Amino acid sequence: MFETRSGERLLETDPADMSPDGHVVFIGRIASPWT
């Protein structure tokens, strides 16, 4: 789809292609006091 940008990692499976089962897929970073 798009080229991998600097710092990104290519996943073996695309979460968008997985069968829907009520799960949430978050890809990114969260800035919080716990991380």
C-alpha cells in the first residue's frame, strides 16, 4: 500500500485483513507517565 517510513516496522500480517472479532488494534505510540 505505502512504503515503510523511517522507524516503522512491517508486520507479518495486516490487522485490517484479520477477521473482525470485536478487538481494537492500536498501532503507534502513547505518551503517558506509565510508559
